[in-house]
Amino acid sequence: MQQSRAGDPVQRIVSTKDLGLLCERACQLIETIVLEVLCEKKQDFEHLELIKAVCDSEVLKLNGIATLAHDTHVESHLRATGVKLADGFDNTLTDQCWLLWKNLFPSDGFIPFVKLHGSVDWIRIERHITRDTKDSTTARCQQPVCMESNGSGWKLANINPNLLLIGTFNKIAEYTRTIMLDIHYRFRRILEESETLVVCGYSFGDQAINSHIANWHCSEGTKLIVIDPRCPCNVIQSARPAAARRLRQPTTKFITEPMEDVDTCKFVDFLSCNDPGAVWSSERTCSL
């Protein structure tokens, strides 16, 4: 409500267009704040030693790594320790700062690495092909200073250049568009090529990702391992119904320890064990 000059209350009517623009700007503000928080460098790497141990194992084949994290903590640390990751981006620009999305995942010594909810260093870029037509794609920005300009004709998209999937209902729609469609297809490929999936730090709340996991877990010979310090019954209760049904299956095994406390040698042995009845020795039991 606002007062007119005469003092009478005047109700301001907001058009649907204005409301949509307001919501869009609010989302951009939230994304900017989240981006600033996620760009802060972390110093804790203990939990990543488990991934590194699997990467270095001579008895296991790691078909891929998927993360829902928006920050670059995981990939930065793994690359710094010598792990070769293929994330689908290719350096084809002259200034060597932007890596264009090419959906390339070379198999010669590289481990596929997919980010299912986008990343703080992913940006939407565009360039004019002709006066009236534009080309658009996604790039991974290696240096923050390069986000402002580029000598190859590419520039930041005018609207919402950062590619972060945040929220409950908007993610599924984005999963069927451009780079995210490629990313989720690659995630399904990784699952299809794998007999075992290890899940750490995921609450099984994303319907689309749960569907990928459930479809894979229905196949014969698959095993799902969940690392979560909570009691298995609490993990199951907090999951969405479809995922909870898969978590109750005998082919789902729980490691009820924090990821950073899991013994790496014991974990590699557990993954390489062919006994379908094998359980983690510290696994807590409860009625489900």
C-alpha cells in the first residue's frame, strides 16, 4: 500500500510481467550470494582421501565420479594430487581462460567427473554469428578475471550467466536442457557401466537422481553402498519414498561412519569383495 498525494490509500497493482521480473532478479541475487560463499576455499581434505584411495587402487576400476556440490573443492583437490579428471570441457579458446563445453570424456587414463547441479565456475556465454542470430554455450572459467571479457567473440550471457541449480522444483526442468541434459546422460552411462555405486553425503531427496539410481539398482548384480554416520533407519526415513524402497533392499549396504573416518584400506577390500552377504563390521542395525 502507498499513499496518494491526497492522502487516500492507493493499492498498487503489480503486473504478471513485473512479478516475473522481480522473481527472476531475486533468484539472481540468491545465486550471487551463494556463489560468493561457495567460492571460499576450504582446507579440509580428509574426507576426499577415500576417493583418492579408490582412484589409486590396482584392484578396482573407477568408472566415474558424480557430485551435487556447486563448489570446486573435490575436483581441485583430486587434480592437485595427480588424478586425471575428464569433465566434458575442452580448451579451444585463444586466451586459454575459458574451457568450452564439448561433452568430451576421453577414456585414456581419465576418470569421468560430472557435476549434477552445476558449478560455481560454470558460466553461460554467447556470441553473435550474424547481426540477428546468436550462438550460446557453457564454459568453465579457469580464472575469475576472465569472466568479464574474452578475445574470441564470446561474452557473458546478458541474463543469469552463472549456472547453478538451486531450489526444489526448478532443477528437474533444467535437467532436460543443454549442458545438464548431457551431464545426466553421462551419469546414466557411468551407472550402466558399474556394478557398485558408493553414495556419500546425499540425502536421496532429488527425484531425478533417485530415478537414475533406482533404474540402475533394479538390474541384477548391482550393489549400492551408502556412507552415512546416521543409523540406516534414519537414512531411509529421510529419503523420498522411491529411494527408500531401494535402500531397504538386501543389495544396499551401509557404512555408518563419517566419510573421513572410514579406513581406506578396509574400504578398498570391502569394495573388491565378491561376497553379496558381506557387511561393514561397524554397521549399526535397527528395525526398518
